[in-house]
Amino acid sequence: MKKFLIVCFSVTLLALICAATQPVQAAQTKLTYSVFFPPTHGQAKAADSWAKEIEKRTHGQVKITILTGGTLTPADQTYDGVAKGIADIGMSCFAYTRGRFPVMETLDLPLGYPNGRVATRVANDFYERFRPKELEGVKVLYIHAHGPGLLHTVRPVRSLADIKGMKIRSTGLSSKVVSALGAVPVAMPQGETYESLQKGVVEGTITPIETLKGWKQAEVIKYTTDCKSIGYTTAMFVVMNLRKWNSLPRDVKKVFEEVSKEWVDVHGKEWDRLDAEGKEYSLSLGNKIIPLSREEGARWKAAVKPIINEYIRTTDGKGLPGKAAVAEAESMIKKYSKKYR
């Protein structure tokens, strides 16, 4: 009996020692990610690959569920949705709540972005340079931005004289650009643009060239005016709820920051790939791309200069760095344009 008790005690002790030496399995962190793009869009796919990379590098410690198409938070409510914890992570555009992010709105001005990779690099460096208080309510993971908004029309536009009086679909800041060029802006979402071009409600649209394939608009326009000298972009944020961020272990935070830094170029390259597809698709339908001469490009740039000046006056008037922000963005565009032609 004594030997039996000794054996039982030894077995129990050994089991306790083994249990104590086993690594403790960390509880899985489950996060929701609200993305306003539809699931088939290249940028939604880039977001999905980012989430999968986070899961991979944390060895499954983090699980991210992506909800696309604004199903969790509408595009214009995504930032507040993340700040309030409705979504743990969110992707949307600063421009959807114009006036809310006055310093970051610098990025959307018609400053002459040549491509999406430059726009995306500039957007991230710009944020790091200014760290505006308007974004202190969340953890900014990274930012990306589409390629230059160009003019697509049913008849050729080679000069300011050609565009004068034309009805051009535009929204937000791009409507100011259209007005400055002498055309008539018509507010309209992308979903209504195809039919409106088809029926002659509008005579053109100002938008990144990727929409010519993504929204099939190449079927109802004939010309693209390559006006990169006034190319605008739309900066898009990827942010996390601050409380959720602060609750993450240090090693997990490190993974988020490392992967996010890498995915800046993933998104920038994807914007350029989508633009290339849009251009190829449009040309395959027999549409023409019209380059502006250097002199005409300078005229277009001068025409939109009052928009930039107005932004500087308004922003400086609020005690914010409007002039400095524009100068910095222009300097960054020149820097990255040399690197990513």
C-alpha cells in the first residue's frame, strides 16, 4: 500500500511539473476590420493580405475579420466607428468627412501627383511629419492614396478653351477643380456616372483612370486628357481603436507596425496596377489619351492655383500649418517622383 501511495504521489508530482513547464497559450485576440471597398476591389484584397500577414506573424494570436462594402460602418462613418469601438480597425477616405481633417486635406489638393505609389508614399511621410491632433483619437497604422485624378470626356479636350462650359461629373474637392478649369461641376457618385455619360447628362468625369475599367466607364467616354500637372489624389486611412491598440501585447504591436510599414508599398503598387489596367482597357476600346503640352499644363496648373491659395488662407486662419503643409507636400511629391516614375 505504501509503495502504491508513493507511486501515485510521484505520478501526480510529475504531471504538475510538466504542466508548469508547458508554455501558456495566449488568448486569441479577435478584431473586426471595416473596409469601404467592395470585396472584389484590389484595395480590399490588399487589406485582406495585410490581415492574413498579421495573423501569420502572430502565429494565430490575432484573428482579423474583414467586413467589406461598408457593411459594418458606412464609408463616411468609419473613422468615428473605429474611435467609438464599433469596428476595431477601419479603412476609408479623409475626404468623406470634409472639414474634419483640415491638415490631412492638404494631400487631396491638385498638387500634381504622377502615380499612386508617389501619392501613397507622400501621404505616409506627410502624416509622420505633422502628426496632426485631428488624428489623436485613433492609432494610425498607415495611409494610402490613389493615382492622379484625370479628365475623361466624350469629346476631345486639349486646352482650357475646349473644356469651358462642359458638364463634368465631380465630387468634393474635384468639383472645385472642375470649376477652376471653366467647366460646370455636376455632383454624382461613381455608381450613377456610367448611365449619365451614356445619356448625355454629363459630358465627362474627373477621376482616376482605374475607374474606366472598374466601373466600365471606358465604354461611354472617348478621350482621356492626361492632366497630371494638376493630378489630385484621395488619401485613405487605416486606423485602429486606441483602447484596443493599447490592450495589445508589445510583441503584437511590433508586428502590426512592421507589417503596416511594408503594406504602404503594397497599396501604392496596387493603385498603379489598377490604373494600368484601366488605361489598357480604355485603349482596347479605341479610346484616345491626349497629353497636354508643357505650356498648356502650366496653364491648367495656374488655373487651379487659387484653390490651393484658398486652402492655405483658410487653414492658416485656424492657426494650423496650411502654408507649411502645402510646401512640404509639394517637396515630397518632387522627391518621390524622382524615385517612382
